[in-house]
Amino acid sequence: MNGKLLVAWRWGAAMLPALGVLALVAQSEIRVRAGASFRLQIRGYDPRDLMRGHYLQYRYEFNWRGEDTCRAYSGPPGEERLERSCCLCLTRQGGQDAEPWVYQVDCKSHSSLVCDGWLRARDVMPPQRFYIPEARSTILEDALRVRRATLEVTVNAWGEPVVKELYLDGVPWSKAIAVTGTTP
Amino acid sequence: MGLKRRLARWVDAGLIAPQQAQRILEFESGRERPLLLYAVAGLGGLAIAIGFVSVIAANWDLIPGRVKIANDLGLLVAGGLLFARWSHRWPIWLRESALVVLYGLTMGSIALVGQVYQLGGSTRAAMGLWSLLTVPLMVLGRSGFVAGLWSLGLQVTLAVWLSWLAEYPQDKEGWALAIGALVPWLWLSVGRSRWLERVNPSYAAVFTNLGWVEVIVSASIGANAFYSDNRLERWDALWVGFAVGLVLTAWLWRQLAPTPAGRWGRWLLLLALLLTYVPARLSLGHWGIVAALAFLGLWLLVAVSAHRAGMPSLVNLATLVLAVRIVIVYFEVFGSLLSTGLGLIIGGLLTLFLVGLWWRKIRVIGVGGAGTEARGS
């Protein structure tokens, strides 16, 4: 490699990681800002062991309503029946701030349905992860056992969920814990 | 034993003249590479990189997420600028350490974005992005330590992607195995390329050694596939892997010098390729004796190749592996008193033959326990 090319390579190689991470941040910002926001109820994936290292393992507790129209599905509605190849249609029929009604649909037909947002079922299959600070894990674990936990999730045009905030009894988790400390 | 002491011993024994010893010492110290320095400096860089990742993983909540990302990006840009602008003037140990720090910091930065934006559990996407972004950087390394660390990172990334490919709903287990089993041949092919040997001999040496180790390990594992019935369509993709492996083996066949060691190395490569792929696709199952013989044949070839290449440590290891496998055969043939007895007698004779052969050959090629004692006796 000649001198000029080597210098150019060194500059490109050294700056590429920063540019790549910057692009990832930009993409994440767009994902967070684009799309409709919903509050979805969650519970610990394993009630005996909610925390795994520095993240909470959870599953969505969807407010199942409406008829399941996904062909792959047969049986009573329920989270365990989530089918990877299906999509979830979210509607605000319960009210603007209430939990959305959810039903499973064929991914090809969701656009023709009146959905306020839609998700790919494979992206909400349990276990899901929510990253938490190392020092707060014990307090948060205790709080999660006794409080109603919801996530603010933005649903973008590609059916991907972007988690924005964890709420305990309707209050952002960091504030909820700061107020009550270790005895929720 | 150090070179200086060994030369002194040879001078005392009248094998070489003191002037010759002095010239050998000067020559060897002139070509000595500061391997320890690279390793220690690399470890320092690795400690800093792991430290960054650990601090990020702690998810320190006193700092808002976006501020953390801004600081992290600042660090990544500053590190990149420093490296790009001045690294060519740095001593090589510092440059290698800086590469390791940037490598780790990139992984930590991607993990931080995942944490702050709660991107979920796509480990494979994060690792794939990390590996892609750092390829141009890591090829600038010059030491074996950086080469080893990079190859480890690439292999872990590939393993994560292959396990995704093998799992539901992709269900491409055959393809995952076919691609994964090719990795040793790829390392070996890259490591043995004349171009890499010329421009980056440390990388070539690490990739070659890694390739040989993995070729032998994958063939050893592959030989055990004779125990199960593998006549299933889902393993058809293994034929594609085998065909690509055959092309790479043919290329490597030409690259290996036609010395005695090189010739045995060629046959070792071919047998390893066969054992890696064929039993995993064609075995009818319950071929325990074939599995044992294939394994023993492979390690016998390893021992002979190592012997021809003058590598006594590898000959010792191969002999140990062969002896352990023969002991395992004893247990495999346990059944009636007759079969147990015959198994033990044949196995015992084989082990003694092996030890005798090892004792004779190891004295010829060199140093080590047996050789030293033999010279003394």
C-alpha cells in the first residue's frame, strides 16, 4: 500500500466506528420519534427471578380483544398463543390513554384494517429485556412484584416496538422508586 | 533452557567454538521480537476496553442517556482522531494497545446505544455491526495478540449468527453446520496466502495456527458423528460445505511445501475434511468402532505430521490423546467377559506399541522429558 493510500485508510478505519455508532444513534432517534405511542402492561418473565444481570426480563400482558384473523392461529386468545408469523393490531377503542385493544392478524392484511398501530408478533415474543441501572436492580425487583408495571412503547411504520419508558403505577420508574425508596 | 545457557553447554562439550556461539547469540538477539511487550501492552489495552464496556453495562443512572451517548461518541471520535493523526509515530506497542482500546470501545458504544434506546435483545445485530465497523481498523494491527483477539471476536460474532440461522423459524441447521465447519479452512487459507505472509507475518502465523487447531478439533468432533444416524435431508447443505472445503483443501495442497512435513500435512487436511463433513451426513448410526478408528487414524496422522515437522510437544499431545481414546475404546467394548477381555488385551497391546513408537521417535526429534532422559542414559 503506498503512503497516501495508507494515510487515507488509517483515517477511514479510525473514524468508521464513530460514524457507524453515530448512524445507529440517528436511526434510533428516528425510530423513537416516528409512530404512535401506547402504554402496554407487562409482568416479569420468571416471577421468581425477574432480574437477569442488568436487565429486567418481562413479557407483555396484552389486552386481548377482538377476533383473531391470523390463519396460523387456532385456540383461545392469550399471550402464549402469539404466533411468530402473525402481526398484532393495536386500537385505541378503550380511549386515548387507556391500554390498547389487541388482536392477532395476518401480517399481509394489517394495512387494510383499522389499526392505530401494528406490531410484528416475533418482536414482542417473551422474554423481552429492559435495561436498568446496576445499583437499582434490587429495589426495582421488589417494586415490580407489588406494582402495576407498564411500558410506553412507540410503534413505528415497520411494526417494530421501541420502548421509551417503564412506569410503575403510572409514574416513571425512576421517580416512583425515588419517592418511596426500598419500601414500595 | 535459554539459548545462552544452551550455547555455553555446547561450547563446554566442544561442539562449537566460543566465537561461533557469540555470533549465534548476536544473530538471534537481532531478530528477536518483543512478544512479551506486545502481549503485556495488548493486555493493558484489553483491560481498558473491558473497563469501558463494564462501566457502560453498569447503566449508571445519574447521567441521562443522551448525555452518556454524547460523551461516548466524543471519546470514540477523539480516540479515532488521535489514532489517525499520530499513531504512525507511536511505538508499535502503543499503537497495538490503541487498536485494542478502539475495538472494545466500539463494542461498548453499540451496547450503550442499545441500552439507552432499549433496542431489545438483538445481540447478533450488535455484534455484526461491531465486526463490520472494525474490520478496516483491525487489519492495521501488526502483533499476534491483536490478530488473536480479532479472530476471537469474529468467531464469536459468526457463532451468534449461525445459532440464529439454526434456530426456529429459520431452521437451517445444516447450513449453520456447513458454514461453521468451513471456518478452520478459511483461517488456514488466509493464513497460508503468500500475500499475507509477506505484508503481515504475525497475522499469517496466528491465522495458520488457529486454522490447524480448529481443523483437528472439528475433525475430531466430526468423527463422533458415526455414532448417530444422520441420513436426513436437513443435513444436505453439508455437501455444499464439503465441496467448498474440497476447493480450499486443493488450494492449500498446493500451498504446502512438498517437504515430508508438508506432504503429511496435505493428507491430514484431506482426512480432516472428510471426517468433518461425511459422517455428519452419511452415517448409518451405531458405528462406534468406525468412529474410534477414524479418530485414532486422524490423531495418528497428527502425530506423524508433527514428528515430520519437528514438533515434539505436539507429538506428545497426540500420543496422549491416542492413549486416552484407546482407553475409552476399552469401555466401549465392555459387554461379555470375552469381549471385555479381548478389548483389554488388544487395547493394552496397542497402547504399549504406541508408547514404544513414541519413545523411539521422540528421541530422534528432540527435547522434552523422554529425549532428555534418553540422552542421559
